Amino acid sequence: MIAKVAILGAGAWGTAVAKVIAEKGVDTTIWGLEPSTCDDINLRRENTRFLPGVSLPASLKASPDIEKTAEGADYLILAIPSMYLLDTVKKILNVVSIREGQTAIAVLAKGFIPAPGGPRLIIETLEDYLPGFYRRSLVYIAGPSHAEEVACGKVTGLIAASESPKNSIRFRHLLKGPRLFVFSSFDVRGVQAAAAAKNVIAILFGMLEAIKNLDKRGRFGDGSDSLLLAAGLNEIQALGRALGATHPETFTSISGIGDLDVTCRSQFGRNRRFGLEIIEKKILEPFQNLDDIIGRIGEIGYLPEGLTATKYVWELMEKHKLKLPLCAGLHQILNREIQPMDFLESFLSELGKQ
């Protein structure tokens, strides 16, 4: 019997997952940083800022009190963007049910967490901060999904990756429904690497889409898209192996090619949108380099997680001596070192020599 579920993060994805669980009749509370968002959910039954137009069940509650939300939860899901995740987790370390390991914890965030020795995967980082009960028991949830579609009941598949088969199954049962399928995986590192790096490729995909629309010579088509996807998947797999991925099929499953494909092609993809706007709106012009973009991320108006992922993938490339031309090229573009079309011409030229 599930008594209480807590979701930390009242963005689109956290709200969508909270809706799915609450509709099962489970006591579900979502924590939001901004009281106005919590008021919207509690009073208007809608998250008008992050998930407009979606009616939320009366059984879903929202609170701006993070400790109260987390205390006594049987399940806790972290739906915070990776750049804010660690600071959020530090706020719940004194919660009794967390301190005593009574709450099962899963993570929805995608990306890496910076550390003195270089970027780290999310799960291994959280294990160092949470009580020892949580070592090798956290669950990482990813897959080809968009909050807008999950909230509206569109058929979607997710992966629940954990070194604990028991906890993976527990979260599968918590989340699954008639149109939401959840599968287990033991390849926690591979699933995390794929979830983070696909956002890098999605920015490039958006750029290619915009270039296709503007290219009067008609050099690019559907095959060009597939070429980029395949090359991107190869780079994601190379990165995953370097970071300790254990199952090659991770990258040919929904957590690999599935997640990459939907992130690149969907109208809801923020990273694809950012890539489009690099070409169509010259969105990089006010910024000096990648660090400047990340430091002034609020000026963009939405959060393309591929920006920080590009920064950290570059650092991991250098650390592990990896050759990832697409990821390296986007790093150059965002640092204003090369123009997108010049990079694309260079990449295709090198590809043709192989």
C-alpha cells in the first residue's frame, strides 16, 4: 500500500509525473520553489506557467515547504534540473524519513553535476550526499518522453534503471498505467549518459533543420537528418562506454536511440528549439561564449539542458581522450569560435574522407 508520494520540482515534467500518480488515487504532493506556482496547482488545478492547459486532479497537492513535502514519503521523485539538483537534495538531508532511509528515491533530471575532479553522473554524486542506505538503490528514470504528452495520456515508454531490482520494480509499478509503459534496466551509467548527451545532439539537429529551411541549394533532406542522428548515437555510445555503461543494448533501446529521436524531432523539445533559434533568431549574438550563456540562462526564457551538457561533455572528452566531432563542434559554435554552417561543411567533409 502506497501511503505518500513526494515530487520535488514543479516544472512541466515534475507536474506531469505527479498528475499520472495522483490520478491513481495516490496521496501525491509536489514541491515548488515559487509559492505562486503552488497556488496555481492548489486553487486553479493547473500549472499555468510550466504546463498550461492541462487540468490537474483535485487529489494532487502542492507546497512551497520542501521538508514538509518530503517528510514521511514512501516514494520521492527528484524532478529538478541537473544544475540545481544537488542544492535541492542538501535541503532534505535532515528529513527524518530520508535520514533513516525509509523513502525510496528516484531521479528524473538529465545531465551531469560538476565536481573538482570533473563532471560526474547524477546518481553517483547523490550517493555521496545521501545516507548510506541509498548506495546502489537509487532509481534513474528516463526515456523518449515529453511532459505535455504524458500529461495528456499519450502512449509513452520509460526506463527505470537501478542496481536494485526491487526498487526498479517498485517505481515501475508506481508510474505505469494503461498508456505509460515502464521497463527495468541495470545499466544505470549507460542510461544516464544517453539521457544527458542526447540534448547536445538535439541542439545540432535543430540547427540542421533551420539550415535545411534556408538552404537554397537544396543540399539537405530527410537522409541528412538520419545521418546526423546516427553519427550522434555513435558519439553517445562512445561517451557511455567511457563512463562505465555495461549493456550495449542500452543505446539501441528506448533510453538510447528512442530518447535521442524524440528529443531531436519533437515540437516540444527545448534543445531542438534552441538549435533552431541559433540560426533563425541569431540567439547567440548577445553572448560571448558558452559560460556567458549558462550564466545568463534566464535571458533565453526557457532551459535547454544541452547547454550545460555540452560544457560537461567537452570536459569529459578531454579527461577520457575521446574524439566526438559533433559534441566538439557544438562546443566551438556556442563559444563563438566557428559559424554553424562552417562547422557543418567541415564535418561533412571529414565524414566523406572516411
